[in-house]
Amino acid sequence: MRVAVLGGGVVGITTAHTLIGAGLDVTVFEQGPTVAGQASAANASLVTPGHAVVWNAPDAPFRYATTLFKPRSPVGFNPAVFIRSVPWVASFLRNSTPGRSKAATTAITRLAISSAHQLRELLDDTSYDINVGTRGVLYWHNSEKDLANERHHCEFLVSQGIDAAILDRDALLALEPAFGRSETPPVGALHVRDDFTGDCRLLTEHLAASINTSPSGRIILNTTVTGVSVTDAGPGVSTDEGVQSFDHVVVCLGAATGTFLKKHDVRLPIAPAKGYSITATVTDRALLPRIGGVDFAEFCAITPLGERLRVTAIARFEGPDTTFGPADFATHRRVADSVFPGLVDWESPLNEWAGLRPISSDGKPTIDAVPNTPGLWVNAGHGYLGWTLSMASADIITTKILGQPIPPGAEAFSYRW
């Protein structure tokens, strides 16, 4: 059975890797010169079953409304893009009821638990060095009210079998002494020991190398797929080089998936949320925090990666644009200097980057067959959790292509549009 996978990010490459492991012949098409060149290149580097929550919270309309059009807010909308995105926004709001939000977060959390377990098994079975941090992940807060709200989430995590605990300030400083240098140390944090950190790009590159050395796998770079057609021989993948026939085609194009499928009269409401990161050298490795995590007041992730520090922040809905300028990293500088003063060497190359998170309007990915196009499948819409959910998502799509019973809970990610 021959399968084409469209997209060489972490979701596409883990999908291809899993399909090959199931005995299928797989070709990956990637339009860029390398794999992991887009959203997988320099993301927050967090695998987070402990915070796999959807953005469709019941208070989302009020929480986001005050920030959407502020240029320095954690979440922002370009006004012109907002107008074009009204159908997506309407769907987002419909899915922000307490019942739908809770159901989606529960489904995502269970998928994330399975996926993180599979990723750990993969890393245990291979010699891949991806700068894994094994002390868990911290989610710290600067107000007692926010920390109290986090306690409810911690109770939910424990009910799902996740190893998590709330730390007060003293316990947080004992676990991560680097916070002792903060201008204002956090009042406490959620510590999820089942979460971990690492370099998503390195993992994707390792898996891509294994695909290229497999007799049943190949990756074709610098190739744009213009469409998929249905022929008597099966779905055809159209590129500048012509049409190649396959038995199945899996679309894993991240934020571009909705636009690609629209050409085939398929609706998949995915909005690109632009995130920004820097990957910097540090003034003194001894000052690096031992544990990565998220500053929730600033919507900012700070992650040690070997001798480097990655700082990731902002979610702006500005369409497919990935350009950036120095002003886009003001939050990164301010938060890094506030939380860990003197750590970042701002005179060294900062490896600035921007990429697009594929945010579905109900917060869940779609992992299923595409209607009305036999042999066409989709595995996309993972939002900010692409790496976290990638392994289990690949397992679901492979199981469906093989016609086998799907794992419990996988029905939540069926095509529903």
C-alpha cells in the first residue's frame, strides 16, 4: 500500500514514521528545503499533557476581547484578518461553552498522555539526542488568585493519572533555585512531572533520517503539491513534476491545511496563530534554570535546551504572514530579564523566529478521512500542541488507514465540519 504524506513538520514526519512502522510504503512531500522548517523549527519545546487545554474556555470571549487589538498584548488580531475570520471566530465562540470546553480539554489531555508516553518510548528505544529535560515542567503564577485557579486544573490532572502538584513559593524555590534571582519571584507554580522539554526540530530531523534510510520511505524536498485528484488508480498528488498515484494521501500541512483543502471543497476551520521565539546563548551556563516552563501572566515559555535558552511568546492572528522585526521580541526580552536577570547574552546571535500554530475553531485536531475524496485523509489542527500530540495522532491515522479499530477516545477527532 502506497501512502503520500503532505508536509514535513513534526506531525507529518511522525505520521510517515508510524505508517512505515506498520509496513506501508510512504513518500513525504515537503515544499521547503528541509524538514521542520516551519512551526516545528523553533517552537516552545514543551511536551505538555499537563497543560493540554483548549483556548475555547468559557471566559475566552471576555478575556481575549480586552487584548485582541493591543499591539503588545499576549494575544492579538490584525483588524483586517479579524473581519475575514468572522466565521472562524463564530465557531470558536460556539465551542466556548462550559460543556464543550470541558469535553474538548478532556479529550485533548487523554490524547496528550498517550502521545507523550509513546514519545518517551521512542526516545528510550533510540539514541536520539534532542536535549530532553526530565525534571518536569513548571507553570508559574504571580498572583494567589491565579494559583488558586490552577489548583482546580491540578485536581483534574491527578484524576487523569498525571503526576502533578501545586508548589508554594518556598517549594518552588527549593525545586528551581534560579527563581531566587527573579525581580519578583512567583507566588507558586503547578509542577507537572509527566511533562518534559526537548528540541522538536531535532526529533523531526532524526525521524526524517530514519525514513530516508528505510527501504519503504522517502522524503521529497523543495516540492509544492498543488492539489490532489481522484483517479482510477487512486488519489493523485499533483506537483510541478506531474501527477503521482497513491492508495492514500494524508494532509499534514499545519496552518496551511484549511486553505489547501478548501480547493477540494472541504471545510476545515483552522486559523494561523503566529508565535515568536528567540533561541539565545547565555552568559553563564550555571545560571540556567534546570526546568522549563510557562509564565502564565505573560503567556511566555522559557525553556533550557542544552546550553541555550529558548523564549517563546505571543499569539497573533495575522494571516499566513511569518515576517518579524525587533519590536516583536520586546516581550521576550522583558520577561527573560525579569524572571532570570543577567542570564541571556543579548549581544550574541538570538536566532529570532516566527511560525504559525494551526488553531482549529473547537480546539481539537481533525484526524480522519476527508469527505467526498476517497483515499484523502487529514491530520491537522493541533494548535500549540503539535509536538505534544504528534505520536498519538500518527497512531490514530495509521489505524484508520489500515481499517483497524481506533483507540478509545479517538472518535473525538473525527471529521466534524
